[in-house]
Amino acid sequence: MYISVRKFQLKRSAPEVREAAMTGLYPILKASQGFQAHWVVECTDGDIAAVSVFDTESNAHAAADKILAWVNAHIRELVVLPPHAMFNEEAHQLL
């Protein structure tokens, strides 16, 4: 399992960005090879973090190109680009 966490500084409200991501980005993620899960989390500082889970590192990197292209095309006026990559690593489930 491979997890990617990116933090976005917001120019607009978190609910507005979350809704755009869920309606526009989620279908792209769902169609990506190896996709397992995605969360949009509101951070305590008012920004948001996007957490994506893929089966392999290569599938996560392939999807990252699609994700950043979508962000640039659809929500660049809502967030500060580029996002801050907080975590890109293999993860191991303990339960």
C-alpha cells in the first residue's frame, strides 16, 4: 500500500474545495489503476490535506500526474499551488 498526503493552502472555503474535489476529482481517482481510497481532511490551520491510497508506488505516481492536471485546470483559483507534499511512502496496515 502506498500513501500520498498533500496539503493545500486555501484561497477559498474548505467546503467549496472539498465539494469540487469530490465531484470532479473523485471519478478520475476511482478510474485510476490501483486506487484504494481518498480523503479530503480539514486541517486545524484552515488548510486541507488530500490523502490518497494506492496499491503500488508506480500507480500512485501515475495518478499524481492526472490529479495535478485536474487541480491546475479546475481549482487553481481555490488553492495555492503547488501543494506541499507531506508524505509519499509505503504504508503497512497493522490491523
